[in-house]
Amino acid sequence: MPAARPVDIVTTMERRTKTGIEDSGLGRLIPGFAMLGTYEKSWIRPDLLAGLTVWAMLVPQALGYAVLAGMPSVHGLYAAVGALVLYWLWGSGRELNVGPESTVAIMIATILGSRATTGSDEYTSMAALLALFVGFVLLIGGLFRLGKVADFLSRPILAGYVFGSGILIVTSQLPDLFGVDVDRSLYLSDVGAVVRNLDQTDIAALAIGLGTIAIVVLFKRVAKAVPGALVAVVLSTALVALFDLEVPVVGEFASRTPIPSLGR
């Protein structure tokens, strides 16, 4: 993302005092609205560039993490938009990318995988209810300043957690990378499922997967300013559409806006 804008704190505070938004009840209740009274036209261009950058990164990630969590991919976009809007209203940082997260997706799949069929409406409803419970716990933790508890976790523990999550994510995607359609419950690991069924490898799916990885790595090394993930997604989508390749695709998304509900 673009570097943080230099802001004259004294001038900003003077503008806030003049607008009165921050001093109003609405400004204290919803801090994001307080920022509107101090917004400058010169910030529009860098903000647009930042927004495009976040979009380029967040869309592919959100789609992938939703599938990783065991839900339809479109729900990743719902979660991403909701997270961005809510953080703008109540977040404390001005330059930050928020959205679905890989380790959270893994934990959702682990918790709910044995309780409902992956991808079903029941599974999605349970995931939404779980998100509400977690949000309630985080709200209580924020009110009592419990975030400092994380300071007691050593760096080796955190590094091991992140490293282990990365390995789990990579191995969980191997069947999709090779295009192998097997019952994973019959094997101890996804690696074993792929190795024992290499004869079923879908060459087209494997070529697209390896090509996508190569594009992301290449752009990261030679053109960091270009969103390699977005380029890879656009090119792979175009190849599948133009040549009518027989590979699994996400498909069309529902065009209607989802209506939140608590279910029955």
C-alpha cells in the first residue's frame, strides 16, 4: 500500500474543532465520521490508489480463504466488504488492510467440519453464528483491555503457529492443484491422497495452478508495484474462458445483496 500521508497534527486538530464533528455525540460514538470533517481534496488520488491496491490483493485472498473455510467463495467477498466498512467506522488506524484471514479460515473448517456438510446452508449458518460469538468475545476483550495478554506469548510460539498454518494451507490445496478428486477422509493427510492418486492428475488444472504460482512469484521479484495475484487471476480466468478448459471453476456469483438474518 502507499506510504502513510504526512499529516500536520496541529492543523488537523484545528479543523476538527471548527467542524465540531469530533466533539459531537455521533463523532464520539462512530469515530469514522469524525474523519470526514477533516478530509482534504489532495488525499483523493492517493486514497484511490490505496483502494485499488487493497482491491487487487483482497479479492483473490477473500475468494480463496472462503473456500479454505469450507464455504462458497462469494462469502469471502461479503466478509471482506463488511470488515473494511466496519473498520473504517470504528478502527484506530488510518492505513490498514483488513479482511478474511487464513488461520481463521482453517480454524472454522476444523471446528465445523465434523458438525455439518461443508458448503451447505447449515454449515454457512453455523459459521456466521460462530463469527458473532467470536465478535462478542473480542468486544468484551477490547472493553477490558485484554489484548495485552498476547504480549506474554513468546515469539517462537507465534512463529511456529504461523509456520504451521502455512504448511497446512499449502498441503490442503494440493488436491485442487493436481485436480485430484478423492475422499480425503480415507487418507491420513492430503499429501498422501495426492501421491496415491497421481494417475488421476488433471494436466490442465496443474498447468494453470503452477502458472499462477509462477506469475505471483515473478511479479513479486521484478515488479512489486504490480499486483501479481490479480494478474494471475485475470489471466487464468481468461484462459479458461477462451479455450473452454475442463477445469473446476468458481462459477457465477449471486448478483443480489445478501440480507443478514439470525435464521430460525
